[in-house]
Amino acid sequence: MQNTKAPTDAADIAVAPTPTYAEAFGVWLKIGLLSFGGPAGQIALMHKMLVDERRWIDEQRFLNALNFCMLLPGPEAMQLATYVGWRMHGLKGGLTAGLLFVLPGAAMMLGLSMLYAAFGKLPISEALLTGVKAAVLAVVVEALMRIAKRALKGNADWLMAAAAFVAIYLFAVPFPVIVLVAALIGYWRGMGTSAKAPAVATAPVSFASTLATTGIWLAIWVLPLLAIAVLFGRAHVLTDIGIFFSKLAVVTFGGAYAVLAYMREAVPSQFGWLSKLEMVDALGLAETTPGPLILVTQFVGFLGAMRKGGGDPYLMGTLGAIVTLWATFAPCFLWIFVGAPYIEQLNANPRLKAALAGVTAAVVGVILNLTVTFAIDVLSPKSVERWFGPLKLYLPDLASLHWFAAALSAVAIAMTFKLHRNIIETLAVCGGLALAAHFAGIAV
């Protein structure tokens, strides 16, 4: 199994010494507990804690890795954490970072799924979510500003970012198409630099090692799901869950919202595990917890197995949640541990480096889209999507503007930009104010 760590070179001069594994463990756990707000908030949090505050990875490598992860199916923020962990401490570090990014939220989602199954929606969790979103919005805006300032070097980069934003926000162009076009434009721009560029680095690992890593992680992903099928039978709901979410794991470009759009149609009609309204509740619960928004799948797996599995419903539901998590996240480790050693080589090739620079600029536009849509969702829960021919507008519903959320967002922005308070303090204040309002009988 590949355990190669990327070498240190001149680009790392400004980077702090590699932390001990124990130090990194503590930070990964903190990130796992605080990673609210979907990919925009999670990328912002990691950028702040890993690049700005601790300098464990430099800006360019962080962006290069982010570009690579955005090309992959699955949750890009979790895969980015796995890559940084691998870079610092090899296989052990990658597993630690990836698992700690997922497990705190997964544990909370399991508990919320059980409470939902027993009691339905919980108003207190919805109130807390309002405060959390307000705090995360400030962190997202701050990260967008920092990343744009450092990633966009010239007018061409700014134009690329703007074009990517317009394409995804106004015309709903699929994210993979935006990335492909940006890479092709960047590659074309870099064609004139090949003559004066240094030689391309050799492959960091052998082909045989890469093949072995691929085989090992494919087995880790698939064999437990085959065992479930043998133990419970092909017609059992746990087998269906393993197959369904394994398929999703290889086509989930575009994040949790794209997954939800697909599941909202397939799950009620094809399997009957949940209703369409319950699918919306699933996303709400996923936003209440830290970790990837794609944990929405865990809620679906829990209720599906609980209702269709037979036997003790909560035990079967827990098994359904575990199978879902395995089918969803085991492939993420496969993509990273196979591909991570080659990120530096890709950036050593002048044309490929130019292509990735084009992707970097486009990703800034994509992050701006995430920021805008996240802000609309925070300030107007009943936001609407309207089409005018090929033009799509995602707009707040002015009649349902959430004034309390807007006030909390103002508090969070003041704490972040004026008082320079950290994410923990901002989350605590906004979450505390939301809960206080809830218990005081104020609509939150």
C-alpha cells in the first residue's frame, strides 16, 4: 500500500515544521467537530487552520490539492483533509484526517436519525442550525476573500473566475464541464512555456505500487459489501443499500446537493425507503451536524434499513447507517491514496501546471457560487429557483427573509472581521444566541 510522503522542496520554505502526529490528531479532531456549513465552510475552516494559522501546508499546494479533489467524485473537503494528512504523516495521517473529518458528524447524524425516527423534527436542532449557519457564513466570506487574493494573479485569472461563476450560477453549467473547459484554456495558455520550463519530475511511486494500492482499497471497499450480500441475501435492504450508495460514490460530482437531487427521485420511487418530504428533512439534519453534507446518505440508509430490514428496527437501522457510510467513504480513500502521490508531478509539468492554474481560477468562481447560494439559504430558507430560457436565477424569497438569521450573520461578520475572533468563539456566540431566542419563545 502506498505510504510515500511528498518530498520537501523550496516551495516549503515558508511552511512550519511538520507537526507531530499527536498535534495533528488534535487539530483534525477539532476540524471534524467544527466543520459545519458544507464544502464552502469546511474548505474555509481548513484554509484558516492549516494554511493561515499553522502553516502546515503552503497556499499553492493547498490550492493544487483542492483542484485535484474537486475533479473527484465524493466530498471534496473530506478528500482534501485526507490528502493533507497523508502529506504530513503518510498513510496513517491520511486515514486519521479523513476519519476524524467524518466520524464526529456521523455519530451525531446517527443520534439525530434515531430521534427523528422516534419523534420527528426537533425544533431545538433547527434553532441551533440557524446560529451555526450564521457563524459559518462569516467564515466562508473571509475564506473566499483570502483565497481569491492569493489565487488570482492577473486579469486572465479574474476573468476565468468570473466566467466560472456566471456559468454555474446563471446557466447551471455542470461543474465537471467548467473544470474541463478551465483546464483546456489553462493548458492552451501554458503551451508557450514548455521550452523554458524544467524537466518534468519522475513518477513518485512505481506503477506496480499504484496498482497494488488500487487493488487493496478496492478490496477494502467491495469485500465487506459482498459479505453483507452473502450474509443477508441479494434481496435484503442492506444489500440494496450497499449497491445503491456504491454507485452514487462514483458519480457524485457536484456535492451533496447533486446527490440529494438524484436521491429525492430514486429513493421514494425505486425503493420506498423515505418520502420526498423526508428527503428534505434529511438534508436539514445533515446541515445541523459537522462533517460532509453527504452524510445525508446516512440518514437515508438508517431509515431505509429500519423500515425494511426486519428484526429490531434500531439495530437494523444502525447497520444500514454503517453500510451506507462504508459504501460512501471507502471510495474516497481509494481516490486519494492512489492519486495523491502524483499531484506534485502534475504541477511539475508546465502545461499541466498551467491547466491546473486555470482550474484554480475557476474554482474561485465555484467557491463564490457556493458562498452566494449558502448566504441565500441562510437568509431566506424559502429561496426560489427561476428559469428564463437558459438563464437560471437562484433568488431569496423576499417575503420569507429570515431577519433573525440576518442579525446573527451581522454579529458573526463583526466578530470575524472587526473583532478578529476565532471560529469557536463565533460559533459559540451565534449558537448560544439562537438557543436563547428559541427558549425565550422568539421565532428562530
